[in-house]
Amino acid sequence: MSLAENNLDTYWMPFTANRDFKAKPRVITGASGHYYTTENGNKLYDTFSGLWTSGVGHCHPKIVEAVQKQVATLDYCMTFQLTNNKAIELAERVTDMAPNGINHCFFANSGSESVDTALKIALGYHRAKGEGNRTRLIGRERGYHGVNFGGMSVGGMVPNRKAFSANLIPGVDHIRHTHDIERNAFTRGLPLHGAELANDLERLCALHDGSNIAAVIVEPVAGSTGVLPPPVGYLKRLREICDQHGILLIFDEVITAFGRLGAPFAAERFGVTPDIITTAKGLTNGVIPMGAVLVRDSVYDAFMQGPENMIELFHGYTYSGHPVAAAAGLATMDVYDEEGTFEQASGLEQHFEDLLHSFKDQKHVVDVRNFGLMGAIEMAPRDGAAGMRGFEIHKKCFWEENMVVRNGMDVLQFSPFLNSDPDEMEQSFAAIRRVLDSIE
Ligand code: PXG
Ligand code: PLP
């Protein structure tokens, strides 16, 4: 039976226009390296490395082998009051790569779970230190921290919040986003204007009193809402304000960790060390779902008080530290080391930036942004039909150019493989130009 004969209607697809999709489905049945394959054997170039996930390419043989071996050795193991060797090894491996002082790792199964875990750790930390009044959480407009209630509440993606407005968790505020096309359009790398926007946190400290704020969470480079690199000096300033007021700084590095910015973590690239880092995606190269929350010693130590036979943090998922996911993570870390993936990624930055910015004078393009191997081309919305132009480009790339291109409304987002072939990258942008030329 071909896929088209299945009743697609039973499958409620995530973050998808279901009815539009089901009228003409785009279905992937295989992948290898930098290409997907479809049921009828078409090969499609993937300009988004999965969903920011698969930096070293799809079905990397080393990761595939590790997963196959692990699933036949230890398929599952309870990790409450028991654990497995792979989770222990991965925790050590990942914290070894983290900035100094961040030496503890709590496992989850996605970015959304990592974020909610991090928020709970932040609240628990202050409570453990006798500052239970520090309950306020601060996010940022245009932030994306996943779809669970905590992450949605600190997030700033409007359509994501709209339907749940009355049910978001209380005690949350947002600092202003840093996106400023008027001053920073077509900047290569970090925008020059906007460091002062970090002072918006001072405003909230003045309003609530800093002593009531538990944590601030930001993406070092905002991804899902259209690739928004931080203005020069902005993250350092946030760190300073957090320090002044005893507020924990959480970097949501679900996208930016593991080479996307040519370094293990954005924290390293920017020279700013947060107290907690959330990760997922590149932790296993997207092969098995997994997230990890990395925590500073002082935060962990605050929990390790009281009777030693008592659980210190009442939190965990059935699949926290799943052995097969951990094996995928370990193999992924091996690949990063052996292949010099992060260096490969930095080596591609300039070429990627030049290709992106060659769209500056293209019809409808209002901004081009990039940092590391994250990039965006923003198109003007059509009158009365925001998002249509981007969506048409996505579909045209698929059907006419055998290529997967991600759009978030009218912003085209690019997450090239960390080990991209420069020629393939160039060809993919040539194809995008053909599509943009053909679109109204
Ligand atoms: N935080 C950040 C910074 C993310 O980018 C999440 C949390 C949530 O992770 P999970 O694994 O629960 O999806 C993400 C996820 C896009 C796009 O188009 C990006 C994500 C998810 C969906 C779409 O850029 N990132
Ligand atoms: N709902 C029920 C009824 C459960 O028993 C559990 C876990 O035991 C959960 C939800 C949470 O599932 P998970 O640990 O996979 O997040």
C-alpha cells in the first residue's frame, strides 16, 4: 500500500497546517548524510539539518551503530533510585565540554522538558537557600522555550501563547526583544545597536524588586522566532544585572549548543557563563530524543543539603537518562571530537554569511541575519496574508527544487549541516534564488 492510500487524517501533525498538508502531503521515508529521500525515490537536500538537530548529517554510521548495539544490550532501565552506565558517562562527557563551574547534568527528553526542568531547578535553588520569595521568572519577547506550560509562559512567541493566555503560569514577566530592523537591517554577525536593551531587566528589578526574581531565561541567539543574534555587549550586560541582584541566568541553548556557533556552547562563544544551560537537539544529533540541563556547582550544591536518604529534587521523567538516547549522545560526542565538527562549522561561517547576504537586493527581502551557522532571510509579508509568501517558498522548494527549506511565517531560516559541503551549500542557495525569483 502506498502512503497516499493511508488515512492521513488520523495523524494530527505538530506545528503543521494539517488540512493544507494532507491535500498534498510531503512525506519522507529515508535519509542519508545531507539528503532526505521520499517514497518515490526523490532525493531532497536538507537546508535545516533536520530541525536544527542533525548537525553531522542524517544516519551517521557511527551513531547508528551505537544505537543498534545499545538497544540490544540494555533497552531501558529505570533511572529513579537506579541508573545505567551510559547516562553516567554522558553526563560527564557533556559537563566536560561545558564552561568552568558547570559540572552537573540532569536529563530530560526534549528541549521543552529541559526548559521546564531548568525553571523548577531555579525556583528550588532559591527555596533551598532560604529565599523562597524569589519566585518571579523573566523571559523575553520573541523567545522560544518550547511548548510546555513553563516554557510557553516565559516564551514570547505570540501564536504559541495566544490560545492559553489565561492559563500561563503566574509571576512571569518579559524583557523587550532585541530585534530592530530599522537600526540593524542586513548586519553581518552581531548587531551593533541594542546592548542597552539589556537594561530593560533593571526596569523589572525596580518594579518587582530584584530580590523577588528567581531567574532570567534567554536564548543566546533567538532561533525559532527568526534568528535574532544578540547585540554586541548585550549578554554581558544581562549577566552583570543578574549578578547585581542575585538572579540566576539561564541560557536556553537547545539550538546554539554543540557546534551551531562553532563552539560547544554559545556561552563559550560569547564569553558569558550562565548558571544553567538547557540543551537538546544536537545532544544526540537528533537521532533519539533527549535533553539535558547543565547546572553550576553552587546551584547543585544548594540542593544537596538535609537528610541524605531524602530525594532532593522531586522531578524526573520516565525516560530521563534513557540508555539508548545516552548511547546516541556518547556516539555523537565521539563524532564531534573525531571529525572536528565544531571547527568544520566555524570554517563554513564566512561562506554561509556571504551566500545569505547575496540576497540583500532580492525582491521582497527586508533583512538578512546570521551568526555562526544560524541564518535568516526575512521577506516582507503580503498585504493581508502574513506568512503566505514564506509558506509558498517552502512548498515550491520541496516540489520544484527537491529541497527542504524551513519558513517561520515570512522568515526563511537556515541551519546548514555543521559539516556542509560548500558547493552543495552554494547550489542550495542558487535554487532558493530561482524560487524567490519566481514568487510574487
Ligand atoms: N528552546 C529552544 C531555544 C528551542 O529552539 C525548544 C526549547 C523546545 O525543544 P523541543 O525539543 O521540545 O521542541 C526549542 C525547539 C524552528 C523551530 O522552526 C525550533 C524549535 C522547535 C520548533 C520549531 O526554528 N526549537
Ligand atoms: N501520566 C501518568 C499517568 C504517568 O504514570 C506518568 C509517568 O509515570 C506520566 C504521566 C509522566 O510520564 P513521563 O515520565 O514519561 O513524562
